[in-house]
Amino acid sequence: MRIALEAAQAAAVAGETPVGAAVVDPATGEVIAVAANSPISHRDPTAHAEVLALRQAAAKLGNYRLTGLTLVVTLEPCAMCAGAISHARIGRVVFGADDPKGGAVVHGPRFFEQPTCHWRPQVTGGVLADESSAMLKAFFRARRRTGAKP
């Protein structure tokens, strides 16, 4: 989670919403991919940290199936990211802060609990949640003060 938090900080410095993600092989501890949220700089609404980390991991491993790997992300994944996680066959998702408004794993549609979801990873939430949440709150507090748009 520390690596994902560093990526989230890099996103914040770049003016992006501070969300970071990493794909890890739990068998070896190898960090396969790390990504920061960057839909603004990529001009791509799908450039969430999770999607970018999944893309990097798939490219590195030469396989779109990432079975047995763990995705660590600083914020509860949205519906789009949950769909990508399911399609990639990620074995486990570990996330930091809950996202009651936009999350889709333990909030909202609870994507992995839907009968139409064909792959359900193990999910662990709340890991370093206070740090993840504090970073997001500070980012948006500063945006509101300056009137800048994320």
C-alpha cells in the first residue's frame, strides 16, 4: 500500500485526483506494475490508476489474465475498475479508503456480488485508509480554496 500511496502523491502533484495502484505477485512479493490516476493528463476518462496498473501488468507479463495477482489501490474501485479487475481475473483486491459516493465494491452496486459478475476476487478494505483518505481530503480542500477543477 505504501507504493500505491506514493503513486497517489505523484498524481496529486500532477494535479490529478490522488489515487495510486500497484499490481503485486503475492507469491514472490514482486511489484509488477505501479500507476497513478491520470485521466486529465492522458485525456482519457478510463485512465484510472487501477486500469493503468492492470494494463502495465498485462503488457509486462504478456497475458491479459492476471490470475493470482493482487491489486493494491488507495481508494475503493469504481464500477469501471471493478469490471476491469473481474475481466483480468485478479485474485485479490486490497484498497485503502472507502468511497461511499463512487465506490462499487463495498458501496454502490457491490459489483463483485452481482450474479452477472463472472470473476470475484477476494477483497480487503481499509488498509491504511486514514492516510489514503487524508490525502484525498487535502487535495480536494486545496482545490475548493483555489477554485481549480480536478
